[in-house]
Amino acid sequence: MLASMLNDLQTCFEEAVNAADIYGHLQELYGEQTRPLRHAIVKEFMTSRPQEGASVHEHGVRMVGLIEKLVGLDLVIPNELSTDILLLSLSSLFDGFVVNFNMNKLEDSLKELVNMLTSFEATCFPRLFFIWDEKWAKGEGKEAFSSFQDKQTQQEASSKHF
């Protein structure tokens, strides 16, 4: 590493113990200013809310990605704090999950928490996903959906008789 430097820099780092020390010092001297970048990421992390129509999994992955970016900028956020911020960013639909999570004093990693939220969402808020294709645009998909709704209504009606 020293051989590729200018003579002035070589003399500064002759007594450096390892390449990581040299790299860190050079990053401080010549690297991009990380404070504005860190500020922008923290702001996005603290104000982030799930996008309308997006799954909680997408939101959770985005939040974990922001935390990993902050760790890459040498800003370490304790796991409990990042968990609390993630839970606070959720909509009120997840209040029951949050209460249960806190009452049971669960201490899972963020990735496990995202998986738990995804399972909760799939269980409590089932969605129908349709692929937009030519059939749907022509109206053929609408017929399939209405027949699916009819089946759902029939199943609900037959289950109420018991």
C-alpha cells in the first residue's frame, strides 16, 4: 500500500501498524464528507413510514438497509433502539403486534422482527394479489375475480351455519 503513495504520504505512514489504520486516516483526509450523508440517512430512518399499498416486509427491509448504511458510516445504533424505531414507524394496524412484542419482552434481531411482522401481516391482513396482464386489461381477469368473490361468500355463508 505504501509503494503506491506519494513520498510525502509514505513518510507519514511509515510507522502505521496495519493497512486499516492507513485507510482510516486517508478516508478522514480525502474521503467524502460523511456528516451530511449520515444526517440524510438518519432523517430518512427516523421519518420513514410504510408506503401506501406496500407490504410491511418491503418497509422492514428498507429500514434494515438504512441501519446497515449507518453502520457503514460508523454510526452504531443499539439493537433495542433500532427495534423501537422500526416498531414506531408502523401504522396503527400493527398496534396489537407491538403490544404483544413488548409484553413478551421479545429481543429478536431486526431481520427476525421483519419476518415476524410479515407473518403477522399475512395472517391478519390477507391480500389478493393480481398480476396485471393482457387478460385483466381486456376484462377477463375481472370475471375470474368475481367468481372468486362468489366462492368466498358461499364459504363464509356455509361456515356461519355451524
